[in-house]
Amino acid sequence: KAMTGANKRQLKSLADMIKGKSGRFRQNLLGKRVDYSGRSVIVVGPQLKLHQCGLPKLMALELFKPFIFNRLEMMGLATTIKAAKKLVEGQEPVVWDILEEVTKGHPVLLNRAPTLHRLSIQAFEPVLIEGDAIRIHPLVCTAYNADFDGDQMAVHVPLSLEAIMECKLLMMASNNIFSPSSGKPILIPTQDIVLGAYYLTAEPRRKPSKDKRVPLMASRDEVLFAEAEGMLKTHDWVDYVNPDCGAETYFGNSERKIIRTTVGRIIFNGIWPKEVGFVNGPVAKAKLGDLILQSYKYCGKRGAVETLDKLKQIGFCAASQAGISIGMEDMIIPDSKPQIIGEARKKIEEVEAQYRRGIITPGERYNKIIDIWTSATDDIAKAVYKCLQDNLDKDEINPVYLAMDSGARGNRQQVRQLCGTRGLMAKPSGEIIERPILSSFREGLSVLEYFISTHGARKGLSDTALKTADAGYLTRKLCDVAMDCIVTDLDDGNRDGIWKHSIFEGDDEIVPLADRIIGRCSSDDIVNPLSPDEFLVRSGEIITEQTAQKIVNAGVERVKIMSALTHLKHNGITAKAYGIDPSTNETVERGAAVGIIAAQSIGEPGTQLTMRTFHIGGIASQVLKNPEIRVRTAGKLRYKGLRLVQTADGANIVLNKTGTLLVCDDEDRELENYQIVAGAVLTVEDGAKVQKGEVLAMWDPHNIPILSEKAGTIRFRDMIPGVTVKRELDESTSRIATVVVDHKEDLNPIIEILDNSIKDEQGNPKILATYSIPTGAQVVVNEGDRITPGTLLAKTPRSASRTQDITGGLPRVAELFEARRPKNAAEMAKIDGVVSLGGMLRGKKRLIITDRETGQEEEHLIPHGKHIIVHPGDYAHKGQHLTEGSADPHEILDILGPSAVQEYLLAEIQ
């Protein structure tokens, strides 16, 4: 126990004085209090330009004191410092004039804690204001992650000439339009401005009637005049002379001479550069970002900054004039809600009946019920959005829908909770409770529902508090490792690289190929596969957006790009390997601290991740995994490495997990490949032609089956009731279920398939196949049963769904960066060869891989209770998983070498 002093507090040891936040390093050496700084509460300054901030006069007087003294002496108003001090403290009128002079062209730095990335400190020109609060421009709030509910900011004054120049050239808010981590605009308007812009450009609720003439307008001024006179309203249809006719623009329509549009859209389009074109459609938050990006491309930094200020003005103005308000009546509850719930209940009754008759296991019952409720909540959500969009056939747009669809406030999940149902909730342990909350916030929750809700809400709050510290710590660790990674050369002639392809989750492409290669240097020449004489990009060239589009259109699946991973030198990396600096969209400069930027770009969202759970409030997010494979591109189907068995009704069932389905073109070149799960039923024959969207395979999403390959009689080995298996009477179904349990003995539960017609010398029947049954599996056959190929022998429930909150996200990222060994690491094949099972050794199963050509053998000892996913006679590839579990980075390094580890870690972290 630590020693305590008189006041019952622990005494501070010598080690305590050094380490931690309040220790010597972080408190006194790295972080000191500095002169010429102050802090105050921030409020919004909508009238400021982008490069300005409002600084309270009294604060500025204190911060710029030495400059004022100097100026007073130079003007001869004070002979000594003491006299000057008196003038300043008396706040004489002349002092204020001098303060104005001194602050002109002298930027100040504004910083908001926590400083997570480099945009948390930016420079502004001060504008002196009355009052005590600092005013900041609404558009820089995203970068600071600031809001005006009482946040504070610190002001620092750069003193030397070099510091002032750096502020003006590098740190001015108007120079930081794009985020250094993603290259997307970070000066994105939020909330009111988005709402205003969307309101102006929204689709009117009524289409123009046939008999009524739509006025024809020639110019924007004409429209503004008519609106000011009250002849036209914001959402009236007008025919407008198309300004983009015959010109190539990004958003405009170059063919039509006259376009049908609304008054609001004409007003909104007046602020954008001509080259962007006339946007004739509703503009939500994402589209605003796109517009900002395009206007930067066409008219540079200066033009983009001016446009942003105009956008801020017009957004606030439109939102104020719209007078949008929100009331209980606007949260419309769909009429179809009771019917959807009724249908879901009917389905659940069927599932319960199946469970009582013993057709399905408790795990399946639970999973099916969760699935039914998940899809019911989705249906209700769709009905809610439809109702809000129609707004009971009123003339105006529903304000809840307006706020959600524009991206100003609230997301679909929150709106669903307001007007539809809260949906499934999670227990404190993370399991999903079977009975969802069917009430919405508008109807109000019952006491029980309220109680269930509190789990998630409280967990969200405590998670936020705990994880913010973790995320800060992760950022510090990353910075420590990456700080010496600096751009040193422009090019070193090395053309190594790593392969990039689009990332899929199930059938959905989440990150397209183009997004992964834009701004990087290609390491090989890329030739157009359709016309081999045409080079799409040369080796060492930067891939621009246009080139990336060409590469994708030519059907190139993967591209080798130069990467920092393959160009690491002891003193830094080359500019070619890094590619384009996202914050400037130009080649990265020499001396750029790319390591620190990378560390900040990973650490900063880490903290945001933690804030996210807090807003949704522990709602169970259940991913409906699609239990099927659909074709993404048409072609010819090929089976590769599949072990199949045909059931009595002629269906092909896959037995191994290591096979793939290939889709090839007519020359047998591979277009797509799909990993396939054991127990999948294939719906298309080998060599058949397949069309896009056709289903190739389907499987049971709730169970992992163990199937028989051979026909024969069943015999159990090591299945001893009460030791390795427990036979229990399921009360609700009054059936006896056999479940394999965890056991300490040197036993290995196996199902053997015998052929009684063939006997050996001892007169024992021949064993055709053996299947090792993992812990937790439910055996569905009985000893002595005669079976046909493809019969289900046992099934293991796929792991029950948990809520995915940030606890999954952050520690996982930290674990990967530190390359820790995972808790349940999978055993990996060390050589290519054929699998065979040996006996037991010290309570572990022996699995042997033999290379047929060299005769080399590798023995793996598999601990008890681990499910082996390969079968005797399978051909295993080097690095292939032999058991269930997650990969261990150290093993990958040993077996497959450094480039494979880099690929694995990269893929996992992303």
C-alpha cells in the first residue's frame, strides 16, 4: 500500500514527479504558460471575413502592451516606459487609436483544446470589438471542432518577424481550405448555412400546373427585382435563360437554351463562379462540399475564399427569412406502423413454434428473432421517410425532413427514433435484447422501455469519458513513432510499390479503386487492356482524377502504386512515394513532416469515434449479413479448389472454406473472385455463363454446418455423455439435444462414417471419413444412422451479434499499431502441402502438413476446443488459416515475409 500523509492523500514519489500529465515533462518542460496569451469564451461572428477574428479590446490592450509602449515613445507622447504605462492603464483615447494601428496586419493565433491536428491552431487578423468574448468565423468551426455552447479558446501573439510571416503565409485560416488527412474541404458550412442553402434550392412541393403560364426570366437581377416586389416567391417555378448553354461546365446543362428552375435556385447560383455551372437541383451538405471543391479548382484559393464568404451570407440570410420552426405535429408517425409490427409478430410466432417443435436451436431462434425485428425497424424507417417527404400533402416542406435531408442536423437513425420506433437495444453486456422498443420519442416510452434505454445512454456517456483519454494517448504514441518520417528527396529512382484494388464489404463497394490511387505515383506503366498501344499512365507519373477515371473505365482491377512502405530510408521518404499533399493538391514539398500529419490524421478521428456513440445512445446496430453471393460482372463461372458434395435432390454443397468462385471472360482471364463459406449451396454449374446480379451461392446466416461427404453408417468416438457432450432435455421443446462441451480430458469428439460392406483383417468396418466436432456444436445425427452424401452432421451457431460501438474501434487500432499477438490467434500453415491429422500429444491435436514434392513435414499442435477448418486430404497454402481465429502479425511476418505483413496491417487498419 502506498504511504499516506497527514491528509490521507498518497505521498508523491520521485517517479510520480516525473511521469504523467502533471509530471515534470508534460507540465513544465513541454507545456509551459507563455507570455502574450489570453483565453476567453467564443461566440459566432457571422459578419467576419474568413481571415478575421473578433478580439475584445481589453484583451488586445493587454496582449499588445509592449507594442503600444513602443509606439507611444516613438510618437513622443511618453518619455519613459513608466509614463507610457500610466497612459495605457488610464485607457486614454489616444491609446485606442494606437491599438488599432498596432494590430493592423499583425495576425494572432487562435487555439482550441484539445489540439488534435494541425488545424486546431490557425492564424487570423484581429478585428477589435466591444465586449469580452472572442468572435470566430462560423466556417472554421469544423476544423476546431468548436461550438458556441461555452467553448473557450486561447489567443497567442506571434512576436518576431519570422513568426508573423509564417502566420500570414502558412497558418492563415484562408490558406487551410482542405483537410490534410483526406483532401476534402474542411471549411464546410454546417447547420444554419446548410439549412438555408437547401431551403433555397429545395424541390417545390407542387409541380407547375398545365394551364398556368410559368414566367420567363432573362437575368438574375430581373428575378431579384420581381421577388422584392412580391410578384414571385422563393419556391415558384420560372423558366430561365440558361447561362451554361453551349459551355462545358461541371454541373450545368450545355444543351438547353431555357431551363425550368425555381427563384431560390437562381438566387443561390448567383454566388458561384461561372465555370461551375448552374446547379438545378436541391443542394445538401455533401453537394456543397463538391461545389466548394470545384470552385477551388476553377478559380483558385482567393476565389474560393470569397465564394465561401458569400455562401455564409446567403445561407444565414435564407435560413432567417425562411423562419423554419419545428413542432410536435411535424413528427409524423406512419399509418403502416401497426401493420408492420403485426406482420413481424406473426413471423416471430412461427419461429417460436419451430423452436418448440425442436426444429431449430435456441441460438437460431434468437438470431432469427433479431433479424425479423431488424428488418421490421428498417421497414418502419422507410415508411417514416416517405411520410415526412410527402408531409401529409401540405404545400410546405416538412421541417424535420428538411433538417435531416439537408444534412444540417440529425441523421436518419435519430429521425427514425423520433417518429418510428427506437428499435432493438443492447444489454450492458453488449447482447441485443430480443424485445425491441416499439414506441418512438414522440409517442413516449413506457417505464420498462425507458429503463431499457438507460443502459445504452449511460454506457455512451461513460465510454466517451474513458475513450477520449485513450485516443489522445494513441495520438501521442503515433507521433512519437512517426515524427522522423520527413520528405527528404524528390525521387530516388526506386519503382517498388504495393498493389491497390477497390475494397468490398459483402457485395457493396465501399472504397472504389479511383479513390485509392488518385494523387499517388504509379510504379509501373499501365497499358490500356482494350488497346495495348495506349499508355494510360507512365511509371513514376502522378495519377490525376482524369487518369484514374480512364484506368477504371478501361477495366483495370488493381494498380501498383509507389508507397512510403517500399521507399523507407533511414532519413525519410521521397516525394514520389508520398504523392500529392491532400491539403494543397500539389506534389508534397521537401521537408514536409508527413509522419506527424499521418499520426494526427489517425489520432484525430479516434477522438471523434468516441464522441459518436454518445449521440446515438446505444442502439443495437445489427448488420444484416446477406447470406448469398451475387455476380458483379457478367462472364463465365469457374470453380477453384472447391470440395463439393451432391445431395439427394441434386444441389451442390461446398464442404471447405478455402475454395473460391471465379468469374472469367471468354479468354479465361479472371474478372472477379469470391471467397465462399462452408455449407453454401451453389446455384450455378461450373462453366456456366452468368449475368450481373445473378445469385451464385446461398447459405444459412445463423449456423456453420458440418456436412458429410460420403454415404455410410455413423459411429461416434469420444462422445461420452457428461464428459465431452451433454445431452439435455430442452424444456421448451421437450427434445433431447446433444451439445459438445468444453472438457479437460485427453479426448477428441469425432463422428466417423463407416462402410459396413468392407471389413479389414480384424473384421472392423472400413472408415470412410472422420469429422472432428468443435466445442459448442450441436450434433443432429444419432449413432448408427445411415446417411447420404451432404447430410448435416452437426451445426455450430455463428457468433451472436453484439452492438458495434467504439470499444471495438479504438483498442483494435491501437492493437494493430503495436502488432500485439491476438488472444485467439489462428494457427497458420507454414508450408504448402497436404493436410493430415495425427493423434493427440499432451492434450493437443496434431495436424501435419506434408509437401509432396520435397517430403518436408510441418507439425502444428492445435489446442483443445479450437475448431479446425481444414479436412484431411485438403491442400493447404502457405499462410492459410488452419483453425478459427484472427491472424497474428508476427506469424504472417515469419511465414509470408514483410510485404504481406504490410498489406495485412494496412487492410486491417483501413
